Amino acid sequence: MAASTTPVTNTLSARHRLGEVVRLLYDKPATALGTTIFLLFFFLALFGPLIAPYGFNEQIYTDARQPPSAAHWFGTDNLGRDVFSRIILGAREILLLSGLGTALAVLSGTSFGLLSGYLGGLFDEGLMRFFDSLLAMPALLLALLLLGTLGPSKEGVLIVIVIVYTPIVARVVRSVVLAVKSKAFVEAAQIQGESLRRILFREILPSVLPALAVEAALRFSYAIFLVASLGFLGVGVQTPSPNWGLMVSEARHHVSQLPWAMYFPAGAIAVVVIGVNLMADGLKRILQASR
């Protein structure tokens, strides 16, 4: 009976912890605003196709170039596409690419950081110098160089996010590992003959998680901006995608006649990036207080 109730107990405990984190995020007005913004766009990413009144590439020729109105809340672009619908449907693409790319970068960066910090020696030195060479270039420039090789596509953007942000995550994780690996509980695990995998992921990783959670949230916000920037430059996802950066790029040629077609997607980028950063600040505050 005890064994059968353990999973239920663990589930309830995880829900309690998640609820406590959400409650603490809403303790401060700034982090409450950021969390609300993130949850709103996350909701749009999940249920956008059910909410958007038009398809992302549906052209309403009779309503082309219309300003914001009751029929089209954010107006229409030069092709007659509903800007409000395209922003809603673009949320899924932006958050999916950014979120998946960030998750893969965090996984790879954590693995490299744990190994590098714990093993040290030539492996650590060689890996960190390689990562330093990647970090020496601005993220956008490195992304442009990589996409010049991979070609413009969603898969290429995903790979770029992983390559650009893995070194940053790895260095953050490594710095924590260097401070933790000399602790008594790690030495005790070594004396007991525990495997390298167990030492890294059962003994050291829990100490890394607070810093890693904050870094992951920050990388996510930067990834959103990177995906939008690559779309704006025309080297990321391609037309007719509702990528917000691509929408800004297409609308800038008509900004004097259709300013709403550019300002609304640009505003969406700014709002979601600010929201994620505010939420990350709150998450950092909560994790630091719990340590």
C-alpha cells in the first residue's frame, strides 16, 4: 500500500511546489506582470488556431490595407491578411522554435558543463577554449554564418539556437560545478565508488538547478529575439510564415501607409521578451531565497 501511494504523494508534492512558485511570482507587481504576459502568449501558442478569426495566409482582397477596426482589430496588411490573426498564429511558431531550441541548448550545455567542471584537465581546457571561440562572435553574427551554411529553414534556426546558446549555459553550469565538486557529499560519493553518471546527475546537478533555471529563462527570452531577428533579416523562416520578425520586415516597405502592420508585430516581440525577462527576475529571486 505504501509503495502504491508514493507516486501520488510525489505528484501532490510537485503540484504544491509549482503552486508555491506561482504564488511567489505573483507576490511582486513586476514579476506578476511578466508571468501573466508569458502565460497569455503560452495560451495563444496552444490555442491560437481556435482563437484566430482568419488563417495566417488568408487574403481578404476587399479588406486590404484597412486600419484597425471592429472587423480587423489590428488592421490588415497590403495583401489583405488579418494582422491580429497572424500575430496570434505566429505566437506558436515563435515560442515553439525558441522554447525547443532553448531546451536542447540547456540539455547539451548542462551535460558539457557538468563533465567539463568535474573532470577538469585537458578536456576542460580544450572544451572551454572552443566555447570561448564561439562566444567571441556576437550571437546574431554567428547565427548568420551558420544559417549561410545550413540554409533558411525552421530546422536551421533550431540548430542555430542550440549552437549559439550551448556554450553560455555550459559556462554557467561549469562555474557552479567547480564550487561544488570539492564538497564533502561529492567526496563521500566518490569514496563509495558511485559511477560518474550518478555523481554528476544525482549529487552535483541539484546544486546547479537554481542557477540553471534562471539561465534557461534568460536564454529563452534571447532566443525569442533571435528567432524574430533572423525572420526580419530573411534568413530564418520564410514567407508566408507568420513569424513576427518576418511580418515586420514585410511591413516596413509600407510603413508610411500601413504603420499598424509593422508596429503590432514589433510590439508583440517587445512585450513577450519583456514579460519573460520580468518572470526570470522573479524566478531568480525565489530560487535565491530558497537556498
